[in-house]
Amino acid sequence: MATADEDPAAGFRMLTPAYQEKSPGYIGFWGPLRSPKILEVAGDPATMTVTYTYSYVFPGKGKATERVTLELEQADGHLLIDGAR
């Protein structure tokens, strides 16, 4: 979360190339977002997913809370984000 908030370009590099193509608004979302806080997180190694709930402040829109499931893929010994729902 800190990477996405503090350095959106570095966070974008944590996406698979295929997911980067599907996420043209990534930097536009994470760039202005402020005060992200993880409220809950759970990983499932069997399905290569991690689900988390987080809150954040988006300038001009106020505070929001979202629950996201990330689909992960292993590449060169690292986990990359390959999708979200």
C-alpha cells in the first residue's frame, strides 16, 4: 500500500505487463490518493489471491473504504499483481 501511495510508478511496475495494459488509470488513481490504511488482509496461497479492506482519502471526494481481491502471479521469484476484483 505504501508503494502505491508514495511511488505510484513503482507500484505500477508490480503489475504484470498484461494487467498494466488493462490499468491505464492506475497512476491517476494512486497519485492523488492520501492516507491509505489497511484495515484487514487475508491471503490464500492455494488460489494465489490476497483480499484486503482499506480506507483512504481522495481529494475532493472525501474518505472511502474498499475491499479488493488481488490475483497474483509468480514471475522470476517475485509476486506480481495480475488482476483485481
